[in-house]
Amino acid sequence: MAHLFLVKDIAFQAGLSTATVDRVLNGRPGVRRQTEMRVKAAIAELEKQQAGAIGSGRMLAIDIVMETPQRFSDAVRAAFEAEMATFLPGIFRCRFHFAEVMKPAELVQLLDRIRLRGTHGIVLKAPDVAEVAAAVARADAAGIPVVTLVTDLPNSARIAYAGADNRAAGETAAYLIGEFLGAGGGKVLVTLSSGRFRGEEEREIGFRRVIRARYPNIRITEISEGHGTDAATGTLAAAALAADPAINAVYSIGGGNRAVLAAFDMAERPVRVFVAHDLDADNRALLAARRIGFVLHHDLKTDARSAFRAIISRATALPRAVTPSLSSVEIVTPYNMPAAD
């Protein structure tokens, strides 16, 4: 089956595994006719997208705007640059706007400046507040598609969300911690970077729901507004440990994990189980050193690909809009940690 696309792109478009697509493309036995037709349809759709993008004669410049700690923005930048190099080469150019902490007014000012300057799309990680939603509405009214990344703005005019099912991720964290602590129970320190992010709120809701339903002998205490930075998060964690000698586990939603562990070390307190999010450089090192037990990870390259497809769908006016699917959440341990890109 002739094609010019990566197997992973065909699989993403078809909603199939790469192994299944590989069997179809190489004519191996054991493939249903319906599956073969899905692969052919996916290739036809990709050809249509490529023809529309290249035929337009335009370079699509997009702006990626994020309020996030640098360790995560570094991972996002690497994912987008990797996908940009393989996804319809020469079509996308990314401009990155990252800050560890931004006031809503500063973020709105940046979004309005991008809108007035002009862009083919915005990929946005931002707090779910009314003024940001209003800025997204102004961009949409100007014909600029906005895709939310890893944390959603569901009541805004964004055209798509690219990321994982955050509520399911929180439920998974609750299962891991609950099963690990067992009948002895304990108290979990839940860390958020800020209560303004919908994605973090969804993780916390999922976590609390499963703990309440299945592990009633486990209690929860929460810290927030450390913005994922080590200094602020470490201070909040140290105060929580000083106030509550029962804390013996951590679910880190918002990051700052080195600082949280340093607070436990300073207090000479053990951590029975530590669940974190995202395979950034810090978490890779902590996982390899067995300082944290589990990382809940989803592929940022898949998120980047979803964002690109949604934006190109709007930019080339394809008859069928591309609706990104949620990224799958993987449980990563020291024994199955994938190699760094």
C-alpha cells in the first residue's frame, strides 16, 4: 500500500495501533477487511491534509503559550520541535512563549498581542479563568484557532483539547497509593501548582473520589499555589509536614518534587509511596534513583500532533474537522522507563 507517511501518523489518524497498521501496510495475514479499509481511509485523509497545506503555499506559524515550570516547558518544546520536524515537513513554525508564573492580566495581554500581530493558531496552557476565556473568544472571532494543551478551558471558544484524561489520571494515582498503603492507611500530601488550572483540579477530583470510595482509611491534606517551583513548593511542603506528623505519602499533581522530597529529608520523615506526573528531566532522575515510585506519563508528542492536526484542519478548511483523541496515561516505574529522546 503506497504512502509517504510515518506509520505512527497513519495509526493516529486511523485510531489503530502501529503494529496493526504495519501488518496492513506489509500485507501480512490475519487483518480484517474493515481494518484495511480504515488504514486506506486514514492515508487518503493524510494525503488530503498534505495537499491542502502544501497547495496553500503557506507556512503555518503558530504560537505556544504556557504558564508552567521550566522543566515542563522544556519537555513541551522538545515534543513540538520533534513533531514539527516529521509532521508535514516545512509547514509549521513554532514560536514559544513560556513563563513559570504569569498573572491573568499578563497572559491576556500576551494573547491579545499575538492576535493583533497575527498567527495561524495558538496552543495554550493557561488557568481556567474568565479573562483568559474572553481572550480566547477574541482570538476565535479573529479567525485564530486556539487549542488547549494538557489543561482544558472547556467553557471557552477553543477548538480542541490536546492532552490526557486528567480525571482518570487522578483515579489511577489513588489506586496506586491505596493499594500500596494497604489496610494500614496513612495520609497523603497532595500538591497542586495552582487551583486555577482545570487539569489539576480534574486530577484532584478523580483522586479524592477513588480514595473516598475505596480507601476510607487514607486521609488527604493539600498544598497549593507553589506554582510548581521548587522554592515555593518546598516551603509549603515543609509547613504541612511540621503541622501533621501522619503524612507518609505524596501525590504530586503540580511538580516541585525535588523540593517536596527535600522537605521530607529535612524533617527526617519517610515517604512510603510517591506518585508524580510527567517524565521531565527531574522526574527521570528521581525515578532512576528510586526517590519516587511511579510517574503517570502521557506522550507529549501525541499532544503536539493533535494540536497540529486541529490547527491545520481549520487553516486548510478541510470538510471534516480533526477531533483529537485523549492521550493514554502510562504508569512508569524505574523498570519500564523509556529512553529519553
